[in-house]
Amino acid sequence: MTTSRSPKQPSRQSLPMIAVTTAALPAVVLSSLALAQPAAAEAPARVIPATLAAAMKAQAAEPKAALIPEASVSTTIPAAFQPMQPAAPAEYTIARGDTISGIAGKFGLDTYEVLKLNNLQPNTIIYPGQKIKLSGTGSAPAPAPAAPAAAAPANAGGSYTVKSGDTLGAIAARHNVSLSDVFRWNGLNMRSIIYPGQKITVGAGAPAAPAAPASAVQPTSAPAAPAPAPAPGGSYTIKAGDTLSAIASRHGVKLSDILAANQLSMTTVIYPGNKLVIPGASLQPASSTAAAPAAPVAPAAPVAPAAPLVPSSFLGFTYPAAVVSSANENKALLNASPVPSRAEMRAIVADTARQMGVDPTLALAFAHQESGFNQRAVSPANAIGTMQVIPSSGQWASDLVGRKLNLLDPYDNATAGVAIIKRLIATSKDLDTAIAGYYQGQYSVSKYGMYDDTKTYVAAIKAHQKNFG
């Protein structure tokens, strides 16, 4: 819009004009000239120096105005005006999106000290709802002294049932034992994943627990129970969270012996409910000593592997054994873990989409088509969870959001899927191409166009979106 010009304005006394090139004088000179305007009309007009040197000389000759000493000017904000630092609580409950460094910064704490206080590592994964300590010491939990029973198991043997938010480091500290001992007693390592409901040995005598049925014969020798190597053998029913190495350690036998007795390998996936032959250890058959000699023959029948949790083929495609094996492992982990209901998962997906600037109806359409909002869904291609994200795509999504995403976590799974949808929309020529990219792969779509099944997928997503609209 333009403004109309007004009639000729009445003349008014103009200020002296500085007819020099601005760039020719330093800022301090211009400042002095600007401040040195005449106070009254009768003051003599100021002579403009002809050269820069003359201007600087004239400025130096002028009387200096009173200046506030630099030393008397505070360089910091007075404490009374500084924002209040929130007081750090003794315990903090992890919220979605939290990081240890972010929590430490929020309360003015040192990240390393928070990690040390909670027996965590920089790469430890934390989860919403998990509780961490922000004050005290690593051995500070007051309940620890009151739990000599927990300290006693270090010699007498004992176990601990894992709860949501637990870490092996925290469990070790709570029972006054070293983390390396917990690893050794349970056949675990730094990369092992633990789950709510899993039992962890927290004392040196605990490996004798499986031999408890023999206590009727020799109750006082329970700690030495792993010794009966000459026992004819037995079987063990796999439980959620078990590993072959942990089972071997618990029964005092070599891992290689268990693998040989059951015709397994280090890459074999085991499932809850399967039965394993335990060579040279007395287990469930201990209650019937008469039948014990025949035990090595009878357990041989259950060695046949149970049906896999995830098949090796889907829609006419057969996937590599390594991929299917990983898919079965992830399926077993999800089956052993608590997950949101389908209704809760639908709310999580919609909420995540809103927060990330994606149309919730579109995100819901993908989740419905991919898994029906089932967080335990795993495909033979190892596509995981509600949004059916494969691990490589999960890494891409992690890069997109700037943090490591755990596809087994329902919130992270939704975040990964929505992040990929958002990126595909931003880099595709239209919505149909973006939808096709989620199913067929963006590169494949750009090079080969949409396959027939991809076109069907796109149509289904758009139909679901209308239903959620």
C-alpha cells in the first residue's frame, strides 16, 4: 500500500547535515557527532572537519562527558534477578522424551554424577515411568541397610524378580553385590535385556535353587547342589527371558553340553514352553529316583523344536534365516513384555502424529493397515510393532528425530513410524508416492514405479484415512 503525498510542509529549522561519507569515519566519531547537536539556535554552527585525521583530533580535544567507571558496572545478573533453579527432588520419574543429560541440566546437576548415582551407563536405555535418584549416593537407598536379607543372599543364595524400570546395575547395588557377579550368576552380559517378571540370581548360592527338590533328601547341602554331575540327567521347561547360557549356569553344566544334548547351536532361538535336555543334572525328575535311570531316553522326544513364533514366508516371499531368526527373537521379547492395548496404542499413534506435525488420520491409517494397532506384531521381514518398522528403517528414524529409538518400546515405535511418514511426505512428489514409499521403499518407487500390490496398499491407506477422519 502507498501513502499519498501531503501538500508542501511549512519550513522548519533543519538540523545541521553531516556531509561526509559514513564509512570514512569510525563509529565512535559518528556517535560523537550525533550527540553533539547544538542545544539552541544561537549556538555557533559546528565546523565539519575536512579529513578523518582532523575529526579524530577535534574529538580528542573535546571535554569528556562524565563516565561511569567500568569497575562499578556488574557483569553478572544479581542473584535476586536470576531465574529460580528448580530444586532437585530425591527421586525423579522418567517422562516421555527425557534424557539423563536433560534431566541433569534441568536441575543443575552433573550428568556423570546422575549416571553414577543410578549405576547407569551413557548408553543405558531409560523408559517412561522408570524412577531414578537425583540425590544421595550410589548406596544411599535407605532400604538397603534394612535389607540384610538381600545382603545375606550373597552367600546364602537368593533371587530377585525384575520390575518395570529395573536395570542390572541398580539391582546389583540394591543387593550389595557387584554387577560382574550378577552377570556371572545369571549367564548375562552388558548387552543382555531383562524383563519385568524375570527372576535374577542375586547371591552366589542361588544357582543351587533348581536343585531344591533334593532338599528333602539333603537339605543342608543345598549350596553344593550343582555338584551332582553324575546324576543321570533331566529336562527344563524354558521360561520367558531365559537364555541358553543362563540355563547352563543355573544347572551347573557347560553351555556346549546343553547345545550338544539338544542338537542346538549358538544362533538357535529358544521359546517359552520348549523343553531342554539338561545332561548330568538333577531337575524335575529328581522327585522320582526310580525312574531316573530312564530319564536320559525319555526327554529326547521333546527335543523337536516347537513351531516358530514368526513364519519364514509371507505373501509368497521367503525371507533369509538370519532375518527370520531376529524376527522370532523380537516376537519372543514382545510376548514377554507388557504392551499397551490396541485402543491405547491408537491413542499413542494419534498423539505422536499431532506432536510431530503429521495428520493424525494418516498416521492412524498406516498403523491400522500395518498391524491393527498391535504392538506385539512382528513380520518375517522383522518389521516390528504397531508401525511395522524394520531395524534399518528404525535407525533412519533415529537419525531423523535425533535420538536412539527402541522399536520394542510402544512410544518409540510410534515415533519411528510417524517420523518416516513425515519425511516421505516432505520428499515425495505427492501423497500417493509418499504412501507407496512406506510400503515398497522410496527408491524402488522412484526407479520402478508402483507395483500392483503397492497400488492396492495406497488405496487401502487412503480408505482407512477417510474412516479415521
